[in-house]
Amino acid sequence: MAKYSEMESSINTIAQGTIIKGVISAVGDFRLDGTLEGNITLNGKLVVGESGFIKGNIVCQNANIIGRVDGNISVKELLSLNSTANVKGDILINRLSIEPGATFSGTCRMLDEVRKENEQRAASHAAEEEAED
């Protein structure tokens, strides 16, 4: 039986020509060269290879998109869009790197921006409740 530290460093791979319909949740890193019709949630890094295609939402620590994504992307650290990347959907990220040639259609929001908006809403709501008392 593999130790947890060995499992943590392994990379799950879906090969070109493979089609998965459903939800993927994984520990560690994941490389997709096939097609996923569904959402994927990881606590590691996601690589969508040149032949890779995801029609669904992504939540992960880091992501490197080389292929196509039709769906929303939420990345806690760094999202990299390679020159061949094609992304259609909204992204929520901490840091973003886009190579010339990449295509992106959607909105982009930074996690700090969202956090500040939430703090402002909470403060405003608290002030309204105090005014009512």
C-alpha cells in the first residue's frame, strides 16, 4: 500500500481519446488530454493538455490551460493560459498569466477584490442593523 506522501506526489492522467462524463474530485495533481463533460475539483494543479477539453467548471489550487475549457474556473493561486488556450467562461483567480495567442471570453475577478467586496458588504450590513436598533 502506498504511503500518503507518495500518493500526494502522483499525477492522475486522462489520455487523449478518452471521454469522461461526470464529476471528478481528486487529491494531488491532474493532467487531462482527453475530454471531460462535467466539473473537476482538485486540491493540486490541473493541466489541460493541447488535446484536452473540459465542458464544466474547474476548482483547483493552480491550473495550466493549454487546450480548451468551456466553463467557469476558480484557481486559488496561479492560472496560466498557454498560447493555444481557449477559455469561454468566468474566472476567479489570485494570479493570472496569459501568453500571446491565448483566447479568453468571459469575466475575470481577483480573489482579493472579491474578499474586499464581501468585507464591505458585511460592514454595511452591520451598520444597517445597528441603525435599526
